[in-house]
Amino acid sequence: MGKGDKTASYLSSLIKERPADIKEIENYAHKHHVPIMEADGLETMLQFLRIHNPVRILEIGTAIGYSAIRMLQAAPDAFIYTVERDEERIQEALKNARSVGVHKRFNLVQGDALEVKEEIAEKAPYDVLFIDAAKGQYENFFSIYEPMVKEGGLIFSDNVLFKGFVSGEKEPESRRLSSMVNKLRKFNDKLMKDPRFDSVLLPVGDGLMVNVKRNMGKEIQEGEKA
């Protein structure tokens, strides 16, 4: 986002070709209108994971398992716990995880992400949290699951620029869309100002928020010693 067509095309051309099994999932998503993460946003997130080398990843919004599978491939020591409520998508995600060979590290929790906190908490703490579900609920998802992330952990939120509506490049044409856009703006503004995190909003894909959870206790101790 925010790039000229030629620059965007050039950058896209540099992204490595995906294996046949991954492209098959991408083709299914396109054919069945299942939203998956845009390539440049996903590749950016995966690079963070390669550097961070997480062990426990929590994903809110499995869909057909595409991003979860890609994260497991980028972080070979990781196990993912991913939440989805749609039965049809759950079955497709489980099938995809098995076909790619990451099923032993792929743990799917069925239910509404606003209602499965206790089950998710059993596996906490997490090194990484990825939020990619109902956009109007991002602030709620964050407040529920951020406490389960380790200090020094990473939190990613996708679609935070939502097709240009959040930045004002486009104007919402419905009250429902306008409400969601306003919630995303509030979410972005709140996180960028929150002193508990080092945050950046990257104009890749559909907008990727990246938060690093600061070790506030350690910083306070160091401040007292100074």
C-alpha cells in the first residue's frame, strides 16, 4: 500500500515462488472467496518470525489454515494454537495442515474467540499473537489475549488499513463499514500510543500492525538503579 503500481509489481515479482501444496491452498481460497493474507504482508510477518524463532504462537482467525501453515513453515520449532468457529473452514484447515505435513504442530480450537479464553489460557504464555478475525472486534481480541503474550513477545494485527478506508483514501459507503473503520482507527491510535509496547504500523499488504511487548518491570528496575 502507498506504492506506485510499478514499484508494487516489482516487489511482488521478488517474492519467492510458493510450493505446489501452498499454491493449491491459495487457489482454493481464491475460488471459494476465503480471504487470506496478502503476500507482501505475510512475507513481512514471516521474516519477523524467522528472526524471533517462537515456540508458541496463538492465532485468532484460522480460516482455512493458510497463514498458520506458513507461520509453522517459517518457525520450525513452533507449535500454533489457532481459533476458528466456522465448521466448514475448520475441516478445510485440518485437511490442509495434514497435506502440508505440519499437522502435529497445528492445534485448532473450535469456538468464538471472544468465548474460548479459558481454553487458550491453558497453553499460555505465547511468544507470538496474530490477530486476523472480525475487524470490528480487534480491540476486544487484543485486550483478552495480549496478557497471555510473554514480555518481549510479538503481536501482529492484519488488515488495519482495510482497503484504504482507514487512512481516508476511500470513504465508507455504509453505516456498518463506517463503524468498523472507526473501530480500526481507534485500535491503531490506541496501540501506537500505548507505552507498554514498541509499535509500528507497516503499509504492507492491507496494513500490518506490529507490537513488541516491553518488559516494563525490568525497565522500572533499571530506572530506579540509574
